[in-house]
Amino acid sequence: MSAQDGQDGQERELAGDDPEERDPGLGRERTSLAWTRTAISFAALGGTVLKVNVITGLVILAIAPVVWQLGRVTRGSTPEAGLPAPALPTVGATRLFIIAVSIAVVALLCLIVALLGSSAPGALR
Amino acid sequence: MSWSSRLAALLPATVARDAGGTEPDPRFTFANERTFLAWSRTALALVVAGLGIVQLLPPFPGVPVGRHLLGVPLIALGAVLAVVAYAEWVRNQRALRRGEPLPQSFMPWILAAAIAGMALISAVVLLVSALR
């Protein structure tokens, strides 16, 4: 270990950068990644619907950044040097309620598109 | 408990008011949230699969409603899973806050039954299509 590393390590400790203390079980990190995957799933669904119905596809695609933004609440801020690590956020039900309602609405839209939209048979042939 | 009061108990304002107990270990809170998100992605995957079957697959010869028979239940199941996943998140979070044992989850049972049912319908549609 070089002198540079030692100095960095000391700074990290000052910033409360002990991973277990700042983010127990890396829960915040893993949850943040789960939100990102969910946002990508919305985008993937939007991309598929885009092939069938452009307006509905764009509506679903527009939900993806909103989901990603909702996930940012979980991420919290990086602690500043010398300050104690920020408290872990209290998870509100509103964000998850929005996701559940969004999926139900998206499913309804897809049902309408599936029943009334003109199909493109053989696109997956 | 009527259905309307059950649904009203799931509204975020009601959930926050009735939470009770104390804030649990953040690891458990995050794990509960990730479980909800994983079910949400499963729901989205079901919706995209259903839409793909109805809109993009070639029609089954001899079974004109075959694609709808397979796709529409998948899309509906996606909507149901999303709502049930939220309800389970609320129940789990409440149990965690009160230090009670986690309630039994019905979601794996719902998903397993639905997948088995869909597999059965798929087999019937394919057989009928092949025999005609």
C-alpha cells in the first residue's frame, strides 16, 4: 500500500465511507439497480408497443425516465468529507403505488392495442 | 372486510397513517422494495409477452382466436400481478415495522397456476391447429 492510498483511506473514513456503515448489505446500491432494471423494462415494453401502435408506445416509453427518477430517491446523496453518512431514506408507499398503477394502466393500454390494433403477423417468424 | 375498504387500505396516505411500529432495519426495507420491483418486472414481461403473441406471431392455422386466447390472459395477469405485488409490499412492510412474522405470499402460487394454465391452453391450441 502506497502513502497515497493511506491518505485516501483516511479521507474515506472521515467521509463515513465504511460500506457497511453507509450502505448496510449494499441494500441502497442493489435497490437502485433494481429501479434501473425496472425503468429499462418499461422502455423495452414501450419499444415493443411502438412497433404496433406509435402513440401508445411513446406514452409507455415516457414512463421509463419517470421510473428511473423515482428510483433516484432511494440512491440518496454522496456524503461530504467530515460529515456523518446521511440517514437511510424512509421508503414511502407513494412511489411504489405509482409503479403498480402505471403497470395496471399500461396493461390496459396493451389490452386495447391487442384487441383493436391491426396486427403485424409474422413479425416474429 | 369489504373489497372497497381493502382497496382503500392500499392507498399511500392510508398506508403511511396505519404503518404503526418503528422503522425496521433498512436492509429489510430495501429487500422488500426490491421484491416488489422484481414482481413489477415480471408483470411487465407478461404484458410484453401477451402483446407479442397477439400482435406479432403468425396466426395459428385453424384456430382464428388462438393468439388472443394465449395473449389476452397474459396481459391481464400482468395487471393483476402488479396490484397484488403492491398489496404484498404493504403487508410485508407493516409486518416488518411491527416486528411480526412476514405474512405468507400468494404470488408464487398465482404465477405457478397461471403458467401451468397457459401451458395447457398453448398445448391445446397447438394440437387443434396441427390436427386441422
